[in-house]
Amino acid sequence: MCTKDEKKRCRWVNLENSRYVRYHDEEWGVLVTDERKFFEMLLLECFQAGLSWECVLNKREAFAAAFDGFDAEKICAYGEEKFAGLLKDSGIIRNRLKIRAAVSNASVFRAIQREWGSFSEYLRHWSGGMVIYETGKTTSGLSDAISKDLRRRGMKFVGSVIVYSYLQAVGVVNSHEPGCFLYHGEKR
């Protein structure tokens, strides 16, 4: 699929949504190194469960405002008053279970950072520090293993499909399709 710039992109990109096109072109499949970005994408992917990524992406700025710029440390300290406020925030997805999970997942995320030195090192442990290039999948042995470990640690909304999508979002898995201008096998 092409936009006015004539670049071919992955089939799933809604070319009518400039935010979605920018996400595809500038973020999806790009290896993340920033710890806050690792948490941001985890929080957003968990809210995606049962919804489209485009829906979540369209609410990204509202999520950032509602969740203190995706500061995991601040989110760990949320109490009932903040929780009630989030349930009333029409800018985000107001799912009680997902909001509770965002808070408890922040605590698990911070525990993993303390254990491994960073969330990046935790993921590198699983991937061997490699970027995995594959297309046409929604899960893998890697996402299965990470999902199982995160659930064992107490995270919620981290099934294998969500974890696989997360790995794509943070660039551990690069799934740009053949024909896309960002496909790893094509010359740019």
C-alpha cells in the first residue's frame, strides 16, 4: 500500500491515519533502548487486548497524560483515588481490569529492572540480544516463553499474542512485510 510519498508499506497500515503511518514508518520494528519506552509500549499493548492497535494508538497522548508520562515508578504508587480518576477519563480505554493491570504490571516491570539491571537486559536474555526477522506470525516460541515468565511474575494481559505484538513494537521482532520499504531484505 502506498501514500502520497509512494512508499510501499505493510498491508495492515491504515494510510488514511497519519498517526498510524508515522508509527509504522518511525517506530514499529525499531529497536528500543529507552526504559520508559519499554514500559509505555507494554502498557499500551496490554490495553490493546481485544481491540485494534489503531484504537490504542489514537489514544496514546491521552494515555500519556493519564498515566504520568508512562513513569512506572509513579504508576506503582497509584491508589484508589487515582484509579477512580482513570475510570472516569474518557480519553483512555476505561477497562477496570486493564487499569488495575497497568498498576500491578508497573510493579512487576520495576522488579524486573532491579533484578536484571534494566528491562532491556531482561529481553536481551530471551532473544540472545538479536533482532528476529520474521513475518506472518502472531506468536512464537519466544513470545510463548516470555509470556509464561511474565505471567509467573504476576503480570496481567500478557498472553503470547500480546507479547509478540509487544516484541514487534519494541523492535525485538522485525516483521515488516516483503514489499514494504522497511522490509529488512530490501535495499533502502
